[in-house]
Amino acid sequence: MLNFKKLSHGFELFIWAFTIIFAAFMCYQILRILFGGSWGLEIAIMGLVIANVGISIGLVYKMGKMEARIGLLSGELIGGIGRVRGEIGNLRAEFYKNMSEFSAEIRKDLHSLDKRVARVEHRLRVA
């Protein structure tokens, strides 16, 4: 079975190596032109344009890979933020539920205490 990631990486290395070798060859030819060279100026300029296009294509390829990685990272971050928001919402709901239960218990205890105080006051009046 083909591993496209390794294949893609190998192809990328081949393109970069070819571009570097071609650029080195172009630098050699330009030096030969400057010192009484072999090629005409038009051919050297065209070779430099081809080297520039090769480097540009390589950079666009790298930029595309980086954009894909950034997209994946941002998706993971957004998903993480959503999970945190969900947890905060759950904690808030649980807090409100616990506070309402606590409030109900306090009201019940206060009502019971009011009844006891009323009884004691009644007994003190009667006596």
C-alpha cells in the first residue's frame, strides 16, 4: 500500500533538490557570462526566470501545507473552547440548582424557627 505522505515528502525533496541544483547551475552560467561566457544574456535571464518560478511553486506548496495545519489547529482550538463553554454552562446550572436547594432549606429552617419562637412567645404570655 502506498504511503502518500512519504511519497509527497519525497516528491517535495526532489523538487527542492532539482531547483537548488538548477539555481546553482544558473549561477555558474552567469559567472561564465561575466567572465566571457558561454550563453547569451537572454538565455541566462530565461533560466533565472525558470528558477524563480520553481522556487515560487515550492513556496506556494509550503504555504498551502502551513494553511492546512493552521486550519486544523484553529478547528481544535474552537472545539476546545466549545467544550470549555459547555463545562462552564454545566457548572453554572449545577451551582444555581445547589443554591436554590440551599435557599429552600434555609427558608424551611427559618419557618420552623419562626414557629418555635411563636410558641415560646405564646407560652410566655400565657404564664
